Amino acid sequence: MKIFVLFDGRTRHIEPDGDPENCPLETSPDRLVNELKAGQERLRATPVDDLIGLCDAAGRAWTQPGNEVARMVGGLAIGFLPLWLRRANLETLLAQALRGDSGAIDGFVPLAPSSKRQHRAQPRGLLVHWVAGNVPLLGMISVIQGLLTKNANLVKVSRQNAGVLPYFLAALAQVRYRRPDGKEVDGTLLTDAVRAIYVDREDSAAAALSTLADVRVAWGGREAVEAIMNLPRRFGTEDIVFGPKTSFVVVGAEKLAGETEARKAATLVARDAVALGQRGCNSPHTIFVERGGALTPEAFASLLGEELGRAARQVPPDVAPQEAFQILSWRAEYDMRGQAWYSDGVRWSVFYSDEDRGLATPCYGRTLFVRPVDDVFEVAAHCSINTQTAGLALGERRLKLAEALTARGVERCPEVGQMSLYEVPWDGMYPMDRMVRWVSA
Amino acid sequence: MTAQMGAIDELLRHPPYATQPGEHRPLLRAAVREAMQHHCANCPPFARWYQKQGADPHAEIEDLARVPFLPVSIFKRVALESVSERDVVRVLKSSATSSQTPSRVVLDRITRDRQMRTLAVLMSALMGSTRRPFVVLDAAAAQGADVELSARVAGLRGYLMMASETHYALDAHNGELELNADKLEDLLSGLQARQLPVCLIGYTYMLYQYVVVPLARAGRRLQLPAGSMVLHFGGWKRLERQAVDRARLNAEIEKVFAMDETCVRDVYGFTEQLGIIYPDDGHGVRLAPVYSEVIVRDPVTLEPLPDGAPGLLEFITPLPHSYPGIALLLDDMGRIVSRDREHGGRYGTRFEVLGRARGSEIRGCGDTLPEQIYQVREMARAQA
């Protein structure tokens, strides 16, 4: 097994589109861990407010016109990342995860007013992240949460897009934040507790990394996360699994009263489909549309085609030939037995048939399957632990449908247009809560 | 038969390979137009799709690259027939190696006759018009006689019309295939004594796995009669997993059969356009005959690519009469090597097949659903 170090806490050794096997070799996993632990000690000694301040500074910088990182963010369709890094968001996420008091990660705090005992969230230690290659955003979100909870972070990236996460980590190392007392801290305070690596042999490396971990964080497809969960681990190791799921949209008849309102919903659906390159577990593939409105589901599909065409002007960056072929297959099928709206090339596609039921097989490449339902509550029958986000375009029935869907396994029911936002709870948990040990004194 | 049927018939009377640059293309375009008119008139789903592409089947075809093309997988998804059921004489199913659903195409007499005719002339062009003994690298038990034939058996049957006699190299024992090397050696010795060049024919992976590997392991080298050929087909997917490429296969064949390496030919073709075969020149380069044209398309823009650039392969032929398999895009990657450059007195489009198009690599958390969900979906579809 060879360990290639793509980012060593200060320096990245790979271009965003570079070959990870050209990076420096590390022969001792123990040395990596020891370096990380040293970086973690600096984190532990720093108030979490400073860590959030650094993230906030990164989020601000990465939205500035002309900023190089901002251009990268735009190119990868991960505009959500700098917004997610902003102070208001992170403070909320951390407080939610830490029982309402983010100060618990800095020291003992009185969480239970009636008790004399105080509580504290101790970092678990070393987080090993396995990050899927197609959604670089996930890697950053995973690592930032590990850092805010003051853990050391070893990130194993996939060969695909191996250089993207190191790019953002190196950019984070460059960030500076001036504290209220005037003292300045820089991003290495965060990144000294991170290493991004690539390993050439998945099997032996995976087992070695797994036994190092205090927390195993796995993002990816079913086969990948199952393989990680089946690896040997030390007693007490925590697992945070973001496995394969699919997401959908439900559009109620009340949103189809007129073209203006329906188009607004279609615009939001299109926005959700384009975000994250439709690769996220929170990206919609199936759009359930209720019959009975002034506009039919088919008419909504047509509107959706127009709006998706507007939202997906750029050629998607990562359509594999096999994927393009699948998209063409669906187009031909729906041209023959239903309705299809699509671009030249394979930028986007919308399909509809009166006969279709249930969840569509995801096709990716900004492909949406519109399916009619007589009643939005029918959708619950198609839900399970494999369905993650249901974007809802509904009126007063929203919470009632959310109750039905979440009872069947759906994890989130945001308004349509907000499906791509990473928020908590996620996949049924507060991830940062799982990255700490709760102790009392 | 309508007057317009003439273009296809005329094309089929043409020698298999062009002897002048582009001499056949006007006729091929006319034949493709004739075929499109037939399918638009007789296959309503196809007509609907064709119209959706903004194409007029009656319009002259000026550029084959502008003819609307279907992804070949459409035959796994939609029943497309351009003749009445009573005219169907055979149903072909593909091997479904890369998906769970086999492709299904129906053959009528017209299609079957065209396929046999083109296959016969293309095989003659490859190995001469004299029939020769064929040794099938399979077991005899693999042959079926049902109306619904697997594409493997159907494809092989077509080749065997060039056989003066047919032998099978493998034995089947309890469902396991095994080479009887002694029997094969005796057979080849007998044919050599009669000075009969032989054709060893079979799937690429079977040739390697069931013939070449056992012979090599046993340290045997069998003499093939002079002028013999090895034809293999079916693709490299399984051998790629074993890191066996063309060069290695040919080298291994040379070790176990005493023969000229250039007589090993990899034949490319596919169920949905049976009758047209693309044997390579021993080094992976193939020539499109006059009955078809090959186009390489950009996977994202779908536009034709410049010669030399790799992309998705599209094949156009007017042969299919019973189903609209005229212009088909495959999920195989390839590239155009040259166009209308003379080679052995033949002109046309030369191309390479580079293998199956790659899929997306490791996905994010939005990876495909567990199989159970698909099964539910398929069941619901079946019940509907």
C-alpha cells in the first residue's frame, strides 16, 4: 500500500485536476497521525468562536468577484459551500448539535439549569473521512464539522477529483481572521489538523485507516459505504454514514393554479436539480405532480423543461459517455411512449408519461422524471430509508405530508428550491453531535 | 415491393468494399432514405420519434451524420416492429452482458435474406469464396433451434453457412465446458492431411479461456493447415478483467497454434445490425463495407467528431426491414482512423473500437438505489 499525501496541512501537492500518484509518499501512517494530533492540540486550545471566524472569513472571500476560489466554486456548482461556511449558519449548526450551547466544545457549561453538574463535549480524536469523488462539497462539509468539534481529520479522497478537496483546504489555510480583540489568526490553525491522502490499494489501506479512526465518516455509494462499515475497527469507534439515497419533489395541485405560480415552482425544482450536478443524495430525480390543478402534470413538465433549460445553460462538467448514452436511451423511449423535453447535446432532459408510477431510476445529467399522482399522499408509499429529501411545493398540507413521508423514512422535507442546502439534522442525525463524547463534572 | 425498394437492392448488389473513394455513398444515402421511409410508414413509435427529431423521411439525405440516430438500447426498452406479426420469422435476443435486459429484435424474411446475403459476401471477402471446415470453439450442445434464439447462437449460425463441415472443439460435462485437446489435435491433423485450411471460430473470451489457456498450460502447440484463420468476436470486456489485450491474445495464440499471426481476426458486430461484420486487419483497424457507414460522436454534444478523436460509435445501414435499426448509436467508444484512403484496393471509412464507454466513477451519496427498489419498480411495471 502506498499513501500519497495530497495536502499536508499547509501545502497542497496536487493541482485540482492532477494525478494523486504524483504526490509525495508517506511511509508511516503513525507519523501522519502524530502530526495530526499535534495540530489538534492547537485546535483544542483555541476558542471555537475563532474557528468559526476563520470559516466565516473563507465564506466571505470565496464569494468575492474575481476571487480565484470563487471561480472554482462556480465551476463546480457548489455555490452553497461559501454560504454554508458563514458564521450565522455554523453557529446555528454547532449549537443545535451541542445541546444548544456551542461553548460546550470549549469547556464545561451548565446545560441542565436544575443540575449542579456541568457538561462538556470532548473531541473524539481522529476522524477518518472517506469522501465520494463526484461531490467535492461533501469533503469540505465533512472536514469543517470535524474541525469545529476540534478533531484531527484524515481524509481519504477518491482518484476522481482527487485534487479538488486539497485545493479548498489549501485555500482555507490562506484565510485570515481578526478577532474582536484585534489579534489575527490564520487558517493553518484549522488545516494543521487535516491531511488529505490518496492510497493506491483500496483493500489494505482501508483496513489500516479504519483501525486508526476514532470516528469513521463515510460518504458514498452503497457498495463503498458497506465496504467501509465492514472493515475492522477499534472498540468504541463511532460511525457516521452518509450512504446512498435518492430524493424527489412533490408538487401539489394548489401550486398549479396558474402558469405564474407553476413556473415559480418549476424554477425552484430546476435550481435543485442543477445544484451539486444532480449528484447529491439530496438532488431530485423524480418530480411527483398532483392532478387536479389548473395545469396538468404534463403541462408542468413542459414548464419544467423550459426552466431547466434556463438553469442548465452550461454543459455539465462530468457526464461520462455511458451516462450520456443512458440519457439518450431515455429520450428515445419517452419520445416514443410519452413526452420528452431536452436540450441539444445532453445538458438537460425532462420526461413524462401518464403511465409512470413510483420513483424513477436516477439517470443523472440533469434528468428529471415527472410522474403524475392523484393525491400527494400517494407518494408516501414509495418512501423508505433509501429516500432522503422530499422537496415540497405545497400549501397548508406541507406539514401533514411531511409527517407521512418522514414516517416512511424520508429525512428532510424542505421547501422546493432548498433541497441542496446542507443542514441539520442530516440523514437522521446531528453529525457534529456524533463527533464528540459528552462528559460531565 | 415499391419502386423505392430499388435503392437497397441495388446497394446489396454492390461488391462489399468500395474500389473508388466514396463511390457507394450516394447509393447508401438513397438506401438509408428508403429504409427510413419504410419504418416511418410502418412503425408508429419510430415515426413519432423521427418526427420529434424534426426530420422528414422523404427529404434527400445529404449527410448521413445528420440522419436521426437511436441509441441501440432502445430495443431493450420499446418493442419496435415495422412488419406485421405474421411476417416475423425469428426473434433475436442479445446476450445482455452489460445490462439485465436483453435487446429484442424481430426478423422477417426480407431482413433475414439481406443479412445472410451481406454476411456471405463479407465472409467471402475475408476468407475467400471456397467453403472450408469450421471448428467452433464451443460445445455442440450450445446450439439451439428455437424461434427465439440467443444472439450468440444466431450470430454463430450465420458464420457457419461458409462452412463445408462443422466441428466443435469443446465438450460439455455437467454444464462445464472443457477442451478435448487430443480430439482437436486429431481433427486438425486430419484436415492438414487433406490440405484443407480451417477456420477456428468462437467468442473471444472462450477462445482464450477454453482453448488458448488450457493448451498453453499443457505446453501444447497445434499445427494449423496452411491458410487457416482464427475468427473471434463478442468483445473484450471479460478479457480486460484478466488484463488480456489484443497483443497478448495474439501472442498467446501464436504459442499454441502454429500459424501466421495476421490470420487472427477479431470480428466486430452487434445483434441489432446482424449481417454486417467488421473484421479487423489483425491490429484492430476495421473497414466499413459499402452497406454501412460509421460515425463517431461526441458523448456530450452528440455532434460528429473529427477523425481520430474518440467518441461513441454510430453505425448506419439500410438492412433492417422488420425493425428500425437503421442508424444506431452504441455505447462502445471508437475513433475514425482514415477515410477513403486506399488499402489493399479497398476504400471506405476505417475505424477502431476502443471498448465500452466508461460509466461515471464513484458517485456521491446520490449513488444508485439499492436493487430492491428497482425490483419493486420492475414488478410494478410488469403488473401494469
